[in-house]
Amino acid sequence: MMSVETEIRFKLNGREVSLKVPVAMKTLAMLRDKLGMTGTKYACGEGECGACTVEVDGRTVNSCLMYAVDCDGRELVTIEGLRTPEGLHPVQQAFVDHGAVQCGFCMPGMIMQAKNLIENNPGLTREEAQRGLEGNLCRCTGYTKVLDAVEAVVSGKSCGSRP
């Protein structure tokens, strides 16, 4: 059986992308397999764990649930897109500084969700951050250090804070 492909164009981490994808391909598979963006992780494949969280047009989505063709004309940001020539994004740096990174598997999605929460919720409280991160599962951290990192960025007490 032949796979039907279609060409899509979108912006990925600030750069224009144009490629052909099978119409049934998920965004996660496109990012990892076609574009080499392996920072976004495949875990449950059912939208339950958040490991594959990316931003699409400024909103977080589980890339395992979104079809690649739905990226056409949109703007995507992955964990790779947060780093700048100056260094890590403040949320990434805060996760490092506060020991929030354990095995690292869920961290790309957790960081993407935390970044989005911080940017879209001025004065974000610890409780709001906890609720906002509920869709991102982690077996290692226990979340305390993750929430400490988020609080540090919100309060401006993280190295290089620029939410």
C-alpha cells in the first residue's frame, strides 16, 4: 500500500522548513525522524505523559497527537529552539541550577510546558505551576525541584532570568 504524502511549510525554531510528509505521520515522528529534532521524546504515544510537548503558535501541544500536516503554515518551537548563542534559556538554566533534571527523559516536555506557563501567566504561583504541569509525568524528580526552578524564574532569582 502506497503512502500519500503532502508538502508542508512551517517555521521551526525560527527557521523556515518545507518538506513532504505522509498524511498520517504525527508531528513527533516528523520532528524526530525527518528533521533530527530528537530532544522531543517519544514515551506514551497517547498524549498522557507530556514528554513530547512542543509549542505550536505559542501554545503547548502533545506532538504525538498532532498530525504533521497540521503544522502547515504554523510556527513550532522545540526544546532545541530554546537555546540561544548566549546559552540556555532561563527555564533550562533554572532546571539545571535547582537539580530538577534527573534522567532527563521527561525534561524537554516539562521545560517546554514550564516556559509556556511562565510566559503566559504573570505572577505564576507555585500552586498554579503545579496544576499547569500536571500533564507532564516524571518518575524521577518528585516535582519539588521542578517547582523550585519555576519559582526561581518567576521571582527573577534564577541565573540569567529572562522569561
